[in-house]
Amino acid sequence: FLFPYIQLDFEEAANLMDANRDVVTISIGDEDLKAKRQGPAGGFPPDVRKNLDFLSTNKCQCLKCRLIMFILFWLKLLAGQKKSAPFWTFEYYQAFFDVETHHVKERIIGSMLPWPGKNFIQVYLRKNPDLYGPFWICTTLVFACAISGNISTFLHKFGSSGYKYTPEFQKVTIAATAIFTYAWLVPLGLWGFLLWRNNKILNLVSYSFMEIICVYGYSLSVYIPAVVLWIIQVEWLRWCFMVVALCVSGSVLVTTFWPAVRDDNPRVTIAVIAIILLLNALLAVGCKAVRSAGVSYVLLHPCNCCTNDSNPVSVG
Amino acid sequence: MTSAEEASRPFAGLSDVSIPDIPVEGDISLPVASSARDDEFSTLDEPVKETILRDLRAVANKFVHVLYPKRSSVLLRDWDLWGPLLLCVTLALLLQGGAADSNDQGGPQFAEVFVIIWFGSIIITLNSKLLGGTLSFFQSLCVLGYCIMPLTVAMVVCRIVLYTASGKVSFAVRLVVVTASFGWSTFASTAFLADSQPSNRRGLVVYPVFLFYFVIGWMILTFSP
């Protein structure tokens, strides 16, 4: 989506490929891109796709070949997007908000009740990923995290003397950084990785960048009630809620990405699934740590701790 | 020349007419439009107090419309950003002075409140435009800014309550006041914004507004000097 109008001449590439004489000269302009349908292995017509697939499996490591691979990478990105307006216009982004209230409600409920075999992207998104859900769910989660952390600190320290209530507004910044990084950078990495593996394996199932962002955004929606329930001061109940949220969110991600990686080398499959779950767990634990970091800071800070209590207790 | 010849040739009789030097005088009455233009130009001569008061009256008029949210188009037709700026600065100043001893774990700083209000408004406006809203960018900003007024009033009330009472009673009073004003703000802005959206997306537009005023209400409620 960064360079919608790439004029690519494959003549140079043809000169490099001594082995294969039927690499044709392709020039790809914007009208070709507009006509592409969003298909499983990219939206190009079969003969172009054959040549592109050949080029993408080329093992030559010279500079020209690598430059062509790089350009192919961005071409595939563009081919996967069905929006045809240039990225600097408003209409380009308006196409990502083409949802209605009941769509969003269904998607949120679907992400909270995962079912084995029900792929979130295929069942709920149906080729219409939106940016509304991921963005507002992330924002809500940020504020819910900060507010619930504030309330639980307050409730924990309510009785003890010397405690001065502070709104701890800095938590919002920390939570926002963590959550938005997770919800937007991890999908980018995962999408790039799946694209790279697709070149080797030629999977039937491939997801566009927007769809992956959508899945990650909606999978965070189960954390919102979990974070609100963390106000309850019972420790084992908190861990219980966190584990439940982790399982639900993780299973949404796993059922979605399993079809995309199961045809791969088993080690790669397990590694990908493990990393997805690990990052998810890291987010959950990180959220908890941010909330409790305020408590231990308050206890250690000389201005705020009560005069009799000198051992710093870290509360999880 | 005979009169018949004069009549046959048009303007024939004017060739030998000599115009004496008679000064022409009288009143020229201009049509209505140019007299209004004359009035506008004459605002340069009015006292500065009058100019400022005109804007202040417009802002105050909009405040009244927020207090009694009817379906009127005053806020939308003559939008201005003076009111939102005034309210935002007032709110940010009132939220200062809390938790004054430790700067680290304190309340929101002036810049944070300012940024939250303005960037929050901008993001909500962009959201409603992306969802296909018919309000213009600045009209939307104007509405969201003016509807912060009940929350600013609640902030003033909270500060007064904090000076006079303390403990559970003050917290309960503050909670009630902030909740009421948060509901009022959301209702007032929804009355303006929801009409501009198709009915199947109204919920999607109203929720961010709810979240925005909830966060501001939270900042007001947790203010402790």
C-alpha cells in the first residue's frame, strides 16, 4: 500500500534467467491492479502468476534478483488488497470501515466464543475486514487496564495509613504502547512470515494483512471483561480469569492460523503456533505487571509508604 | 428643418443641442444589498467591546443550546471553536494542583488533558467521517467540544465539594454529580451526532463518544488535591 503505482519491467529479469526462456516481459500498471480479484495465491492472471511464482522461487542471490524479490513482496501486498483508491485519499480508508453495528457485535461475540473448526476469518470476516473493531477494542483495553489498575491499587491500600491516592495517569501511556505494539506490529511480522512461507509451500489458505490485524484486534476483546474483573481482590480468582482469557484469546488465534501453517514443515508449524501463544501470554502477564508495578512503586517510594512498613512487598 | 424630417431621423434633433452647465443634484437611492454592505464595512468603526461581545454572545448562545439539547441546528450551522478551547483550557487548569508532592505518580498534567481532549475529539470525528457521516470535520469538533460543558461544571462542583467536605460523603456526592454530567454530555452530543449517520451505524458512532466522556469523567472523579 505504499507504492500503488509501480511500473515494473521484467525485461531485465528475463535477461538474468538463462535457464528459462519463456519469462515474458510484464509491465504492471494501476489498471491491472484494479482489475485483480482477491484470490488465494495473489490476484494476478494465471500466466503472470506462473512467472511470478517462478521468479519467487529463484535461488539467485545477486543484487538484481534480490531487488526483484523485494519488489515482488510489495506487489503481493498490493495484490492482496482489494481497495483501488490511492492511499492518500480518504476513500481508501473509508473502505475499511464498511461495517454495521450488528457486524461488529457478531464479530466480538464470535471472538469470545471460539469453536474448534470455526475459523474466525472465514466465518465472521468473510472478505470484509474492518479497522473499526481492532482500533476501538485496543483503545478500550488501554483505558480499562489503566482504570482497573488504579481502582485495584486504591482498594488494596484503602485501609493503610499514609497512603495518598494518586490517579497514576502514566499507566495509560505504558498500557497504550504495549497494547498497540502487540496489536499492530505482531500481525505485520506474522503476515510477512506467512507470505515468505507461502512462496515455498504454495498454500491454499492465505490471509491478507487487514484480515490478520482484524483477528488480532478482535481476539483482544475477551481481555476487556477480564481486566475489569481483575479489580476483585482475591488472588486465585485473578489468576483464574487471566488463564481463561488467555485460553479463549489463544484458541481464536490458533484456530485461525492453523489452516495456514499446517501444511508446512512440522517444526515450523509448532514454532509459529508457539510464538503466537507466547506473545499473547506475554501481553496478559505484562498487563498484570503494569497494574501491580504501581503498587510496588507506591510502597517503595519514600514519600508514600507508611512509616512503619519498611519491607517492600511486591503485589502481583 | 421641418418636424417631419426630424421625426424620420432618430436622434437628429440632438446634433445641435448645447448642454448648459447646470449642476445636477438629487438623491440616489441604492438597492438594499449595497446598503447592507455599507453596514458591514461600518463594523470597522464600532468599538472593540462590541466586536468581542458579539462573539461572546454567540458562544454563550451555544452553551445554552447544550444545556437544553433540543434538535436545533445552531451548533452545526454557526460552528466555532472558541467555546471548546475555553472549556478545554478551564478543565485542564482545574485538573491541575492534584497530588502536588510527587510528580511521577500524579494526576494528568495540563498537556495530557489538552491532548486527550483535542486528539480524542479529532479521532472521534475521523471515525464518524470514515463511517460515512454527513457532518463536516469542524462541525463535529465543535459539537464534541461544546458538550464537554456539563463535565466542566461538574469539575467546578467537585472542587467546591472537596474544599468543604471530605471522606465518603464527598466521594458519594462527587460520584453522583460526575455520573449525571457524563450522562448529560453523552446524551447532548448524541442528539447532534447520531442524526448525521445512517441508522445501521449509529451504535458504532455513539460508542467512541461514550468512551471519550467516560475517560474525562474518570479524570474528574479521581482528582484529589
